[in-house]
Amino acid sequence: MTSRAICSTALLFFALTGTAVAQQAPAPAAPAAAAPAMAPASPVVLANSCASCHGVDGKGFAGTKVPAINGRPAQELSTIMKSFKADQVTVTIMNRLAKGYTDAEIDSLAGYFAAIR
Ligand code: HEC
């Protein structure tokens, strides 16, 4: 067998086995179904996301510059949050965080913290 014939045979072998492997490959997994819409979270659950910085009661932590958000009118808190969300006011972190909440969730959070004295 000439080296050219060996080469051709090898190419034919790889071409055939390559095809065979491709035919035996498992069918790709079906695309995952779209994630179901999240159920509306209770204000307490939503407020847990704020606790690391503002405290569980929204009163903040001594020695930090994170403002207290408890006991203020709900409308005021809601308006501030929405202005962060819309980048009407530019701050350090709240612009990014506020974008994670619907307006209804922001209203819910505002009501929750407003009620804590
Ligand atoms: C990673 C820390 C962090 C988390 C988490 C956080 N905040 Fe803030 N928040 C801040 C900081 C810092 C400020 C001051 C503005 C700024 O620099 O972003 C602020 C400001 C605010 C203000 C404005 C208060 C004022 O007097 O102007 C409101 C209202 C507020 N946050 C609500 C929330 C709510 C509601 C959540 C939970 C959904 C939350 N924050 C989560 C750090 C945080």
C-alpha cells in the first residue's frame, strides 16, 4: 500500500467513524421551559433583601452611612425608590438594587418600612 493509499484509507476511516459517532450522540436535551413567573413575595420576604444594609427594622446600623428607612411616610419612601430605579437620582448602590423590584413591590416595601416605628 502506498503512503497515499494509507492516507486515503485513514481519511475514509475517520470520515466514517466520525459520522457513526455523530449518529450515536444522544439527542440534545429539550430546551428548558420558561421559568414560571415568581409568585408575589410578601413584604417581609422582600424586606429581607434590605436587612443586610438597613437592618431588619430599617433602622440601619450605628457607625454606617446607610440611612434609616423606617417610620417615614410610605409615599416618600416609594417616590425615592422609584427615582432610584429610574436613575432620576444617582447614588452609590440603590440605583442598581431598585431596578430589581416592580413598582408594586416598591410600594409594598415602602408600606412595610413606613409602619415600623
Ligand atoms: C448593599 C446595601 C443596601 C441594600 C441591600 C439596600 N440598601 Fe437602600 N440604601 C443603601 C445606601 C448605601 C443608601 C444611600 C444611597 C446610596 O448611596 O445608594 C440607601 C438608600 C436607601 C433609601 C433612601 C433613603 C433616604 O433617606 O434617602 C431607601 C428608601 C432605601 N435605601 C430603601 C431600600 C430598600 C427598600 C431595600 C431593599 C429592597 C434596600 N434599600 C436595600 C444601601 C442598601
